[in-house]
Amino acid sequence: MPSEERLHPVSILFSFGRSLKAFALPGLVGLVIAVRQPGPNVDAWMMLFLIPAAAIAVVRYLSFRLRYEGEELVIRSGVIFRNERHIPYARIQNLDAVQNVFHRLLRVIEVRIQTGAGAEPEATISVLPAAALDEMRRRVFAREATPQPVPRVEERVLLQMSPGELLLHGFLVNRGMVVIGALYGILWQVGISDRMFGPLAGNAVAENGRVRDLIEAVLRGGGVSAGQIAIAVGAVAVFLIVVRIVSMGWAVVRLYGFRLTQVAEDLRIEYGLFTRFTATVPLRRVQAVTVSEGPLYRLFERVSVRVETAGGRTGQDGTANAREWLAPLLRRDRLEPLIAEVMRAQKTRSAWTPVHPGAFRRLVKRRLLLAVLVTAVTAFAIGWRGLLVGVVAIPWSVLAARRYASHLGWTASGSVVAFTSGWLWRSTTFARMSRIQAVTLRESPFDRRAGMARVRVDTAGAHERSHRIDIPYLERDTAADLQLRLAAQAADTQFHW
């Protein structure tokens, strides 16, 4: 009988710590009430509820067993209500690992097993010795139930982001507003925001603020001094600079030490300063790769690359992002070799095939209608000056429709099908023919009137927020031929998880 493995003894502390975290907010509320209204010691009574949590942590440690069978992983837990879970190795898509500061100090790791069967991990194992992850990877992906001598496999570094690249990534993605919003929420909760921002915005501490004075002057139609304009412009400029700086700091903390390596047939992704994320992506289980770029990305000749796997749809504690980030920032001249390596294709891109010439006509009609409606509403609200909105919106609608239509393209050659879209913010998705789950041809009433159709390709790793291969504005015959060709080629390919 294969030997059984147990959790690391410190798993008791981590399990109890999660219970403490759940009681943190009620405990804080009880403390505030006790200070303002002296009476019975509320905190002392609340501490009694932690006794069952400690007992549960001990029982969970004692009852947990992990066993490697010939073709499956068996996880057993529970005393009164026993739970035995059998997870076939062939169904396991990914093994993710999370290490926060305490995990790293104690040299343990939390492992999450993904099968692609749902939005949550199939199993979460907290916690194991750090060395147990490599052993689990070998046994699961090699499907070996008993330890065998493992030859040393060379680790090949595909991407290692320097601090400069991390700072550039933070500057380009501009996530500073999220961090600033969270910090402002904390300051507002503790009552410090009024003192800090009152003189600027105006509130209970300062009835009149510079921002409020400027807004009221504009709304009343009164004169605005050059000094007020200069202060407003300077404040906006300083704010935008601070947002970018905060975003750069966020990127360094979040993606510190980002490494993409290849070990045998697996991709290993590691990053994080305080909480370290580690993800394993078997190359044979890659479903699709998406390349994204914005205006600033093109200025710096950079792109970002994400990979989709069947088990990559959860967002718990960022592990999905750990696996999806194939390259947060990559030089454009290194893109083709990386895509070819991951997709296992000699050639991932041929000449792009444009969509139907009538795509621009259909796009511009919708955009012009929206521009006219916005102009009419604005003119009704503020008078004839609102017509100036149309002077900008209508030409912009025509330009945007023209550029968007010209950047739509697709290709299906060799073992890869690809779709590109977007003008200012572009996205290109590559999918393996062997990973196609379904090919759908769709026709709306407007499509039938224009003699067009769209073809949608679904893979196991696609989700609603991803850039899917959904090719619109195809000539009807072209769409039918493409749908039949992709379906036939996918049907002729033996599918392996």
C-alpha cells in the first residue's frame, strides 16, 4: 500500500490564524464598544469562541492524509464527517503554490490543485514542507505513485524581469489609482482624510476648499483667475505623477523577482516580494496565448503576454494571475520565439487575412449614431455650446471605425489559429488547433442582411474576460469554410489533457 503523507505540524498555527482573522473585525468592534460603554468584558467572552477553532485546527492536522496511488491522488480528511477525494492525475491541470512571509520563515508552502472542473481549486493543501512541491509535481505529471530516481533536468530561463523592467511595467499599466483608492478608504475609516484633504476639497473640517471654490466659480459662470487655473493644472499634474509612481511601486512589490523558466515539459512562473506565488504550467496543457499592447507599450516597443490553461479561471489570492502572466512585459523582438516555444509551433503567424470590406460601413453607423445622441443630450443640457461635442465626437467616430476595421484580422495555418483586434489597445490571441473545444458560426439579422457571419472558437481555458477568438464581419462563404475547416481539423486531432 502506498505510504501516506501528513501536513506539516505548523499547519495548526495557520489554520488557527485564519480563525483569528475571521474574528479580527468583530473583536475590534467589541473593543470600541467596551471603551465607550464600560461594562462586561466583551473581548473576554469573544475569546471563548476561539477554543473550538483551536480544536478544529488540531483535529484537521491529525485527520489529514495524502496518498499517491497508481493513477490518482487521494486526499482524506475529517473524523466525524469523513471526506475522501480521488483526483486522477490526468485531470490535474496545474499545481500552484503560495508562500507569504510566514510560510517562507517556516519553510512551508500552500498547494492548490487545479483540474479545470470549476472556478475554485479542486483541493487546497495547507501546509506542506516546501520540498514537497517538487515531489508532488514529479509524481502527478509523471504519474508515478512510488518514488523513483529523478535525473537532473536543466532549468532554462525564458524571462527574468529586471527592476528597471518592473518599474516600466508599473508605469505602463498605471494601477496606482487602485492603491490610492484603497489607502484613501483606510484614511477615511480612521477619520484622518478630513484633516489631510479638507483645505483642498472642503468638508466638515474646512467648509471651503480650493477645488470646491474653483468648481463653484465655473458653474456660476464667474471669472476664474489665472492663479486658480495654474493651481488646478499643477494639482492635476502632480496627482497624475503620484499615481504613476505608486503604480511603479506596486509593480515592484507585486512582481518582484519575476522568473519564467522551462523545466523539461513544464513552465515555471515565480514572483512576489512579500507573498511569493509559484505556478506550474505543463506545455502540453496550454490552451491559448494572448498578446496585449497599448499606445505606451508600442512607444517603448513592449508587449504583455498571458497564457490560458483549463484550470486558470480562479482568482483566489492571485493564483490565477500567477499562472496567466506568461510575461508581464516583454520586448517585441523576443515575442515570436516565446510564442513559438509555448505553442510548440514552428510558425505561429502568417499573413493576416482582413475581414469583409463592409465592416467599416457597419461600424461607422453605430458610432455615428452614438455620437449624435451624446451631442443632442449635451446640447439639451447646457445649450448650444453642447454642439461643440459633436465637432469632436463625429470625426473621431469615423476615424475610430476606420482604424478598428483595418486592424481586424485572422489566420489559420499549420497547428495554430489566431485573431487580432483593436486599434489603440490591441490584442492578439493564438490557440492550438488541438485544443479547440467548439467552433460556432453565428449570424445576426444585420449579418444576414450584409451577407456576413462571425466565427467563434472556444477552448477549455477561455472565460468571458479573455480576448477570445471571435472573428466578426466575415463574408458568409468564408465564415462557413473556416468553421468547417477548423471543426474538421480539431476532430482529426486526438485530444489529451
